[in-house]
Amino acid sequence: MRRVMFWIAVVIVLCAFILPIAWVYVTSLKSPEDIFRPEKLAFLPTLYNYKYIVTVRPSLLEFRNALIITLASTALVMGVSLPAAYSFARFNTGGGHLLFITISTRMFPPVVAAIPFFFLFRDWGLLDTHLGLILLYIYFNMSFATFLLYGFFREIPEELEHAAMVDGYGRLSIFRKVIFPLIKPGAAITTVFCLVWAWNEFLFAFLFTRRVARTVAVGLAVFWGSIEIQWGPMAALMGLAILPTLAAAWFMQRFIIRGLTFGAVKG
Amino acid sequence: MAVKDFTLDIKDGEFIILVGPSGCGKTTTLRSIAGLEEVTGGEIYIGDRLVNDVPPKDRDIAMVFQNYALYPHMDVYRNMSFGLRLRKTPKDKINEIVRRTAKMMGIGELLSRKPKELSGGQRQRVALGRAIVRDPKVFLFDEPLSNLDAKLRIAMRAELLDLHRRLKTTTIYVTHDQLEAMTMGDRIVVMKDAVIQQVDAPQQVYDHPLNEYVAGFIGSPAMNFLPCRIARKNGNFYASSESFNLKIPPDNAKSLADYVGKSVILGIRPEHITIRSQAGKYDPEMAFKGSVWVTEPLGSEKIVYVKNGQNTIVTRLDPRVEVRVGETAEFVARMALSHIFDEETEKTVY
């Protein structure tokens, strides 16, 4: 009986997660006439919508934009957050205040920052540029990444570094040979989180880009016109846009378990 | 923890033990020698070299940590060779040293295992092996046995001693366990509140503690401390209280003249008290009465707690002695082996 209840619960949860995604892919394969006839379960699949987003309304540029912005912002965030988090965790840099200030940028609704940023970016000519959006995403992801990595670094016993020092290594090579291999799962998770967040981010991409730097997330909303909603092409683009995040989620599940139980592998 | 006025000259090849309660500064001292702690005053020499400003990597020391600090992502071989690889030692030389040491430590079969696949004792051996392959000037041990279970701890204690006899490397060993200190050290350094209390060979520390703290710290069960007063009668000195009056042998009493009539602390070890039936020929002026409160038969000995007035006196008796709880008996103290401590300064008077 308990097993039955367990599986019913599993099925309900699975449906809640999978059905919307399934709807996206099913809709993307339907012809415009079939989309509003849900009672008709069997339909003739067509690639019409996919052709549409490639030829009629080219969306590949938006993919490229999102890719550039996501990768660049994440790379820069990790480049700064890794040493910053290490420093916070090991040397208590700033006596805790600096770390708090870093995190506090995440505590107010992001839209609060939108207006000052907008004027600033307008004056600096950063509106609708890749660089502008990259800077914004660095601002938002850095605090989060630093805090997450801080936790992972804290899990590494200080004695490991001391042992390496006594073994004859300097700070930099210790970071490279001892600390980094141990932080890898944590760094991987953090990287994936940053990638996914930047890829999916809508609000700022919507406010700060028009045409040149428009990302996929914003591109999706454009199908929602004043005359009609183009469900088919929108579903097709959605289907493509969530592929990278699905891949990230798949990749992450291997690491997230290890990352969360990181403390158990103490030396 | 700030350690003050720590002056110690360690001879080449000596096995020195820093012992004291947790928070007494012994680990801080060790870490200062390793270079992991900044030294704000004073000088540390290794050999003839002043090492205050030498970073840990250039001090030619090896350290074994309490939690072993093995690199979790490296197998045993890489853990042990990590320090050597940096020193540009040729590959086949490294291989030879690591394999020889691993064999000596009994971990030759484990070279390809990761630390998490090892038991506590094996990890301990790897940590030791990692220190040994480096062939350093000084070994630093920071409570290396405290994470092992009791049986393994005793076995490793013997192995460490054997190792030291073979390698003859100067060793500084930190522990809070007075038994480890007594059994392993050439000399032991008793510390309390960041200050050295006494430095001497274990037997000397046991026989001639410099103050009340050292006397109580070394030895198990701990020394009995009995508040009393020095009295003088017929040319003899007595440690006297409401519940006992014990004669102090003339050899011990030389320094007591100034203390007549003053309050002092009499210190006497449990093993220096016997029950009258076991005492053979004894001086009745060195005996006291007490009622048996608790007995703890340990097989090889019997620990008996005796109530004497306000005091609870611990005695260590032959296991075959029959004592009943509640029974009043006479006990004989070997006063020649007792100590008197100044009540105020806690220093040893004799």
C-alpha cells in the first residue's frame, strides 16, 4: 500500500514537471490548424514551425547573442569569484562585512537596480550591446557564485593546505594542485548555475536590449504580438532554447550530489 | 593562543613531547616551529639557521596532523610522493623511496588506494610515511594518535618509538595525553596557559615535579592534594590536619623551617599509599585512618577511594587486598616520596 502511494506521488510530481515540457515539444511539431484542436490526439507531425524560426523569422542570431553573453559573463564571474571566495573562506577577508555586502546585492528585488543601471548604460552607450548585458550578468551572478563557492571552500580543511606548505609548495601551486581539484565539483555546479541563470534571464535582457544584443529569452516573447500569438514557432524556439538548460540539468545531477555531500570526503 | 617566554633547546635526534591540557599553547608552539603561525617575538633556530622569516616550504620539516590531512584526491602513492616531486627528485628515485617506506610502514599493498578507502590506522601510517619519505631535519607531530581507538593507539605508540630509534630524526610531538608523554619522550615539556611549567626527562618530572600543576598532571590516577599545616614537634616536622598527622622524614624536611605553622598542600601519589596489612614494617607516625568509600578493581591493581575527614584520598592497592566499602582501616603513606607545595605560589617546597 505504501509503495502504491509512493508511486502515485512520484507520477504526480513527474507529470507536473514533464507535462509543460511535453506540451512545448508536441505543439512545436503541430501545424497551425492542429494547435487549437487538443481533442485530436493523433496529428501529422511537421517541421513547419522549425523552418519558420530559421527562415521566416531568423532566430539564430538570438542564440548566438545568448551564447556569447552567457559564456562571457560566466567565465568572468568564475574568474573573479573563485579567488574571492577562497580569500573570504581562508583569510576571512573584510572580516565578514565584505562578504555580506557582496551577498546583499542579491537581497533586494533586481528591478530596483534596473532604473539606475538604465540611465548609466544609456550615458555610456551600453544599451543593446553584448558588453552591457555581460556586465549586468556579472553584477548579478558574482555575489551568488561567490557565496556558493565560499561554502565549498569552507569545507576544505585548512590542514590540507598546511600539509602542502610543509611539503614544500607555495600558495599558488597549492591552490592549483590541492584546492582546485577538491573544489572542482563545487565549481562545476556554480558554473552551471551561472550559465543557466544567464541563459534564462529575461527582465534585464528585455529592458536593456532591442535588436543587436537580443537574447533567446527575449526573442521568445516577441511571438506575442498585438494581433496574434504565434504559438507554433514560439513552441519551436522554446524547444530549442531549453535544450542547453536540460543538458545542464543532466550534467549537474552527477555533480550536485557529490557537491552537496562534499563534507563527507574529508581527508 | 599566545605563547609567551618559550625557551627550549632541543638536541639533535631528541624526542621531545609537548604536553598540556587543550588550549595550553602546545599546538601553537608546534605550528610556530612549522612556520604556520606568525612569530611576533623571539627566534626559532633549526640547526644553525634562524627560520623566523623562512616560509614553511623551506624549513625542511615534516608534519603529521591530528586529522592526517591526506590529500583526498590523490592515491597513497601520490600522497607520499607529493613533497618529493616538487624537489625534482628523479622519478625512479622517488619510486624507490616511496615503495621502501610504504613497505616499512606496512602499507605497501595500499599504494593505489584513495584515503577514503583506508581505515584510520592505515591513514595514520600514510601520514607518517609521507613525513618519512621527505627525510626532514625535524618531525613535527600534532596529536597524531588521538583519532585512533585505544588499542591501535598503544600499538602505534610502540611503532613510533621504534621508528624514531631507527631514523634518529629530531622529533617534536604534541599530545594532551600524559601517558603518551611519559612513555615516548626523551624529555617532556609540560605546558599550561601558554607557559612552560617544567622540562625534564619523564621520570624526573614524575619524581620531582616543580609545582602542584605538573604533579597533578603527570601520573594516573592523579596525585592526592591534601591541605594541611606544617607542625614541629621534638625536632621533627609533621604535615598535620584535623584528620591526619603525618611525619615528614628529616631528609625531606630541610627546607620546611620557614613553613612551620603555615598552610601548605601535601601531595602524595596513590601508588605511595598502602593499607596497613600490606605495609610490612612501618612507622606509625606515617599512617592515617580512613573509611573505604569506593573500590575499583582493575585486575592488575585496585583503586580505592578513602574518606579521611574532608579529604577523599585515592590509593592504589594490590588487587588481592580485601577491603569492604564502609570499613575503616589504617593506611600508610610513604612520606619520603611525598611533596609539599606552597599554598600561594603552588611551587614545590620539596
